[in-house]
Amino acid sequence: MDNVKISYGKENDLNLKLLISLNRGLGKLNKETNKKIRDFGLSPAQFMVLEVLYHKGEMRVCDITEKILSSGGNMTVVIANLLKEGYVTKHSTQGDRRSYSLKITEKGRTIIYELFPKHLETIKDEFSQLSEEEKLSLIGLLKKMQGLEE
């Protein structure tokens, strides 16, 4: 098969190149952070739930799902496993029998307390090639892309 470069026009080619670069960069970051998370016996989704509960306190499941950008179906399995392992407890939401909140347990706090500094170190390593100015610029550009200009 020939290595033929097909162009879709200057703007489209640049957009595709940007998308690939973003995906590769995020993929590399996720690969490294997820490896550390799995070393502690957690899935990335379990870690995200524990992390948000650790830093934000007790929350309704729908709010957690929104915060960590997860799907409701996946969240059911994640929560079931966190409950089974004793990392969280489940509490009825007052006034709404269909809704409930989660609270991190001491066991959950302990694992996040041990894991989170390692998580931060991995992120620091992955972003070490960027200066503070570049990081701030990238944050601004990504916010702009999302329509969240500062």
C-alpha cells in the first residue's frame, strides 16, 4: 500500500492534526495515571468517585456522575464495587426515595490519602516539559475551545 497523503484542505488538515495531538497527549497522560491507580486495586472510575468524595464530601450520585463526566450505567457498577469493598457508604436522600448519596469511609479516605500524592507526582512528571506559562496558556485555550472563556 502506498503512503499517499490525502489533504482535506488546510483548515481540516490542521484540525485533524490538532485532534490527534490532543488524543495522543491525553492518552499518554491517562495511561500513566491509570497505571498508578490500578496499582492500588482501583479502576479509574472508582478513583474518580473516591477522589471527588474525599475533596467535596458526601454527594448525591447524580452530582458525582456529572462531576466526573461518567454515564449512569457505568456508575451503577462502580458504586456497587466501592460499596462491596467498604470504600463508601450509601445514604437515602431526604425527600426523594429514588435518589441516594455516597459518603467516603475511613477505608476510602486511607486509600485516597495514600494514592493522591502519587497521582499528583505522575501528573507533575507528565507535564514537566511544559513551563508554567505554557500550562496557563493551554488551560486558557482549552477553556476557549469549550466556550468557557475566562
